Amino acid sequence: MRGVYAMARKVSVSVDHDICVGNAMCVTIATNAFQLNDDRQSTPANPDGDTEELIMEAAENCPVSAITITDAITGEQLFP
């Protein structure tokens, strides 16, 4: 019997600084994928630093929906 291996999907992350309020929930959830800038707004740090699940959870918990996640290969918007 052969093993089945699922390849992790590459995602691209962006943060809309016009609406980000610096809640930092994303940094708390996906500690490697996000960081805060000097204005205390979230910025993508390393989209490969956390699992897609953690990055999606971080985006889903943003109180102002400032985070957009897309498939890095296809460009398909995954969230929101």
C-alpha cells in the first residue's frame, strides 16, 4: 500500500491598512505569518511560516476583515 501525501497549498496574504485597527488577533493566532508594523497594524511576515489553517483562522478572527488570503498559484481568493 502506498502512502498518500497532500501537498500544502501556497497562500498569499494581504492586509488592508485602511481598515486594520491593530487588534493583533492575527499575530496571536498565526505568530509567524503576521507581524505588527510601527503603526501597530498587521503586515504579512511569512505566509509559509504557519499552516494554511492557522492563517485562515487568523483572517477569520480579524474584527474588521482586513485580511485577504489568495491561492498563490491560481490567484483564487480563499478569504473573505
